[in-house]
Amino acid sequence: MFDYGFLPPAMFLCMICFMLYGFPVAFTLGAVGLLFGAIGIATEHFHPSFLSALPHRFFGIISNDLLLAIPFFTFMGAVLERSGLAEDLLEGTGKLFGGVPGGLAYAVIVVGAVLGAITGTVAASVITMGVISLPVMLRYGYNPRLATGVIAASGTITQLIPPSLVLVVLADQLGRSVGDMYLGAMGPSAAQVLIFLLFILVLSILKPQDMPPLPKEVRGDLDLKLVLKVLMGIVPSILLIFLVLGTIFVGLATPTEAGALGVVGAFVLALLHGRMTLTILREAVYATADLTVMVVFILIGSTVFSLVFQGMDGGLWIEHMLSGLPGGPIGFLIFVNVFIFFLAFFLDFFEIAFIVVPMLVPVAQSLGIDLVWFGVLLCINMQTSFMHPPFGFALFYLRSIASRDVRTTDIYMGAIPWLVMQLMLVVIVIFWPGLVTGLLDKGPAVDLDSIRIELPAGGLGDLGQPGGLGAPAGLGESPGLGAPAGLGQPQVSPQPAPVGQPQFD
């Protein structure tokens, strides 16, 4: 624990205490970093010039083009949240599936996945689906715990489905491309949706009274008009998804450029729905500015903290503690996911990504863990931060829009089965990494045993001759190429050599 002194654990504990006391995260990180920076200079852990790297780090944050994807995707989601797309999707899909037990629950899961792929905002998904679907579900006999649970869980799928902001941030912290993170998340996000749908299917068989079908007079006739209405809501969404993700996957656009294309697509969809106004535009700009400023300030605070923490040998302390865990890489992954699961009770995913993940990356690399797999696994786990009773933000969002007839205990208890399913996916991905890495391009495989090096006739004797294999023609005529002067070789001034005699340096 104290092999590298008591200052690294003391610094980490001080940060946690200030956060639990209620200080803003960004200012807590910066203040603790500067405080222990002064202590480190006083105790001669590092020279004062060590902190001169801070201005360069600040400039690196502001000039990071990858982080531009965050305001773009946030702005896209804010515009689509107010464009009426979710209302049309939920209404049409609910009527389409409404004739079977659990039909509304199926519709919420499907629409939650689509909204997650085009908005990337948990708050928008949960609030929109809660306002539209929760009253209808309760009116027609759905169990309150089931209704609130499926809405909260379907909204948190947004964290995992590309173009998730969490994946953008993790790509930056892990040093991996956003495209690889998005490709790696495709399999787990599809598996998460499938697990949710199977859960509703099993419940509809065992407890159909908890999710009765909609009456015929409510859902209407299943005719071509209804199918076309659903398609008119889904097809533009699929086109927007391809515009954002497809251009990244095929290499036509960077994540930042794809985010800009997504903003243009969001404007077009809002105009098609006839709901693009200056009020909507102003609200979207304010929401985007709030989130972007928060992310930048947390990044600045975390870089102050991380620089001083590394100067205190904190990285070596973390690596020493975690690399010796029993079970090798699997033991490390299990410990890290349990740790982050409980840490998510108190910290937001941005705070976990900027504070904790940089400490874990060196250990994961030393254990030979694929960082894309590691990042997607952490993203799945950080979904649970929105579903934790009693601190989950998705539950807070539901409480704010639910009627007083819905008890808070029903919201909390309804979230537990979906939280367990999210943890099930964590276990699946730990023991089946191919679900993440299967779509990644690993490049051509090279068998080192099959490589043969063949030298031309003449062997090594020609390597040093002008025009031979070792140098281009004429290279051997230049003096001083054997070794730089001062590296143990005698330095000889070039003199004209008689014809036919070798010239040495």
C-alpha cells in the first residue's frame, strides 16, 4: 500500500473526501492537484519545473480536435430532442406492437435504441419516452415498476450505442480511434437490446397481467397506413445514423466531421417536421454550451490532478497494487468493474473517465489487454451509473416527470432487474471479448517463422562497398559515416589518399 510513500494514497483520499463533501468536481481536482503540487515541491518529490508542463497540457485540451465531436453530437441531440421525432416514433411503434402483451414495452426498447443512435443523450431519451409512454402504460394496466424500469433502462442504452459521447471521451483517454470504439460497441449494444427484449418476452409469458395489450380502439387497425407512418419515422433516422456512423466507418469523415454532418441532418429532420424555430435553436445552443464548458473544466482540473499524481509516483502505486491481483487479466477486469460499479454511485461518467481511466490504462497495457475491449467494457459498466438506486440520474429524470400516483419506491425497485441485466452484459463481454473485437480490423496476420532473409551472391563482403547492398552508390566515398566523432572512434582529418589505397576515418 505504501511502497511508494503515503502521498499518492493521501492525494487520492483527499480528492474523494472533497467530492463527497460537495465541492464541484473540476475545482476539487484542480485544488487538490495544486495543494499536493506544493507539498511535492516542499518534500522534493519533483522540481518546480515539473509543473511547467501544465500550460502545454491546457493548450493540448483546447486544441484537441477530437473533443469537438462532443459539442457537435450534443447539439445534434438537443435539436432532435425538440424536433418531434421521438413522439412520432413512439406513437407509431406503440400502435404497431400494441396488439401483443408487452407491446408498449417492446416499442419503448426499440425507440430507445433508435433515439440513442441519433441523439446520444440519456436525459432527452428518458424524459421524452417518460412523458409520452408512461401515462399510456399506466392507463392501460401496466405494472408501475415494469413501466418505469423499461423506460429508464431504454434511455440509458444511449450511453453504449454509437455515437455515444462516453465512447468519444474514452477514445480520447485510451488513445484509440473513435471509429474503433464505435465498431467495438456495435456487438454489445445489439446484445443489450436483445437481452431487454428477451426479458419482456419471458415476462409476457409468465406475467401477462403486468403488461396487457392495448385495446383495439386505441391501437387502431394494423394497415398499410400505420406501417408507412412507422417507416416515415424510422427511415429518416436510419439515414441520419448512416450519415454519422457510416461516414466514420468507411473512412469518409473524422468523428468531428461526422458530428458536423449530424448537426446538418438534425436541422433537416427538424425542418421536415416543421418544428425548427429560433426558440428551439437557442435552447439547443444553451444546452450544448453548458455541457461543453463542464467537460472542458473537468478536463483542466483532471490534468492538474493527474500531472501531480504522476509526479508523486501515483501511477506506479496504482500499477503495483493492481498488477499483482490474482487471476491475471481476468482478475484485474473483475476488480476494476466492481470498483467502477460502486464508484458510479457517487461520480458521473465524465468524472470516472477523466480521473480513474487514465490511472488504469498503464496496468491494462502491461497485462496485454486490448484497450478497445477495455474501453467498451468500462462504457457498459458506466451505464449503471444512471440506474443505481437511489443516485441514478435516469431515476431522477423519471421522478421529475412521473405523476404522484407513481411511488418513488416503485421507480427504484423497477430499476433493479434492468441493472442486473446491464451487469450480465459486463460479465458476457469479460468472458467473450470477441463480441467487441470481432468487428475490428486487426490487419494482415504475419507468421514470423515463415520470414526468410536472403542475401545476394557475394555475401556480406559487398555490404560496405559503394553501390553494394548496405548503401546507395557513392555512399561509401563520404568520410565519417562509420560513426560520429566522439563516440569512441579515433577522429582522423580527411587527407587525400593515394590511388588504390583505402581511406579510413
